[in-house]
Amino acid sequence: MIRGFVRRFDPLLLLATGGLLVISYLAIGVSNHPELATRQLIFAILGVVGMVAVSQVDVLRMRELKYGHFGLILIGLFLILVLGTDTKGAKLAIIIGPIQLQWSEFAKVLYALAIAAELVDRQRQIGLWATTLRVLGLSAPVLLLIMAEPDLGSALVYVTMLLLMLSVAGIPGAHLRWLTGGGVLVIVLALGVLPAAGMPVLAKYQTQRLTSFLDPAKAKDTTDGYQQLQATIAIGNGGRTGKGNDSSQSTGGFTPENQTDFIFSVIAERWGFVGAGLVLSLYALLLWRVLRILIEARSTYEAVVASGIIGMLSFQIFENVGMNLGIMPITGVTLPLLSYGGSSVIATLVALGLVHAVHAHARIARDPRVRLQTHTS
């Protein structure tokens, strides 16, 4: 019974997940936020419970609930706009006592399930523009509600998820090229052409966040430019083996948001290249295992769901580490399993629970002995 239960999980994926959670607890603790480290531990425990529970479901049955998933996404995002607490000009979460519910994090998991279902349901018409446009139409209200918060970082995560799911589902390359080109055109218009013509699309602070990394010297006097500059200094201070208890840059109040957006700079300064390299290695292992499970999935639906989760994780890792290094804009995207935050940690672990479920059913489909052990358990 126990053996059958344990074999449902991918051991290397568990190793990467556990390693990142341990580092998160240590990094938040040494960043002068010991009380937040305790909360993060509680979030991790709740997330692991959720991961184990979700790993037991048959992912294929989720395909039948796509409209329910879309409904939950839209209702939750609408409630955030109506009832959410305004923080620094944005409504990102509903705050109830010590609990902050950031629905856009949980909605990522539902979005992967819903879009995958729509793509697989229209598999016979996958090469038609009608299918691509239908999926874009279903995604549009989700993205608009997120942008209305405004939460540009999360919107970019959803876009990345969408492009990867379209690709794995078999959308023609020409469609993907047109969508990518259209996205680039929108960025150029929003950040360059329209503001120059006196028709700004984004607020001034949003434009500064997205462009400050292009000219750090000029942007250092702005809030976002200052944060990014301090993070890069902290990373440079870490050297090969880190400053240890002498990590004054990231833990001495110079780097704001060092428990969330800039947690990577804390790790790099305290434990140096060794610590930063370990974190990146664990992320590489995590993404490799999810990709491997995607390839071995027993159905197209499960493969497309896994691709959405890869898109979610890979974009957040690349963007967050990049903004810590000063090579990417500051968008407020968290570092999965490392940044402080209950919604982010729990939602990420639930998403990984889906991946474990895909892995388990792929093993059952390949090996009758695993099927027998699982059913008797």
C-alpha cells in the first residue's frame, strides 16, 4: 500500500522541490524576517498537503470541467478587483486578517487545465485560425482582468503559458510567428511609439519599471532603479562562497523586498556563487523532470497541461533571476518556491501535484505491475 503510494511521485522532482523549499526557509530567515520564515514553513506544509492530494486525481477527468475552471478564474479575478486591498496602486489580493489571497496565482493552475481542454477538444481543427482565435478569445478576459489590477508580471506569465500550450498542442508555426510578432508590436507601441505621440497606454511608474534596466545609471534615482542596483551590488558582493553573516547589503536594509522580489540577491550574497549555483541547478532539475514527464504523458491533454506548468515556472524563474541581475525589467514576478508568499508557494506546489499525477498515470499505462500496486493501494 505505502509502496504503491510512494511510486506515484517522481523522486527527482520531489528532491528539487524539497531543496528549494528548505533554501527558501533559510534565506527568508537570514534576511531579517524570522517571523516570515515561520509563516513560509506553514505555507510550505499546506502546499505539500495540496500537492499530495492533487497528485491522486486523474488529470484526464479535469478536461470535462473546462468551463467551470474558466468561471472560477473570472469570478475570482473580478472579486479581487471589487474587494481587493489597494497596495501601492494595485489590487492584487484580498486580505482577511493574516491571510492574503492572490487569486491570479491559483488561477494559473486552472488556466492550464482549461486552455489544454479547449485545445484538445478542437484537436481536429488545430491547424485552423478559427481554433487559435477561439483560444485567444477565451484568454482575453482573463488577461484583461489581470491587467486591470494592474498586474503586468502575472499577465506575462499567462501569455508564456498560452504560447507553450499552443505549441505543444500542435498549432501551426505560422500562427505562433504571427502571435509573437503581434506581441512585439504591442510592446513597441505601448512603450515607445504611443507615449512619444502623447498617448501613453501605461502609467508612468509602469513604464519606468519596464525600462529602468535598459539604463541603470539614469534609473538609479527611481525606486525601481534603486532596488535593482542594490540587488546587483549584493550579488556581486557574494563572490564565490558568500559573505555569510557579513551580508550587510541584502540584509542590512539596502535591498528592499529582499524576502520576495529580490530573495535571489540574499542567497547570492550570503552563500555566493555556490549558493546561487545550487538554486539554479535545482531549478534546472525541476524543469527537466517536468519536461520529461510531459514527453512521457499518456495523453495530449496531460502533455499540454504540463507544458502550461513549464511555461509558468520557466518564465518566473528567468524573469525574477534576470531582474535581480539587472538584465530584465522589474515586474513583481515571484521566484517559484523561494519568494515569500502563501498564494505563490501553495499554487506552485498544487501545480507540481498535477505533474506528479501525470507521471503516475503514465507509469500505470506503461507497467501493469504498477497498475496492480496502485489499484490495490
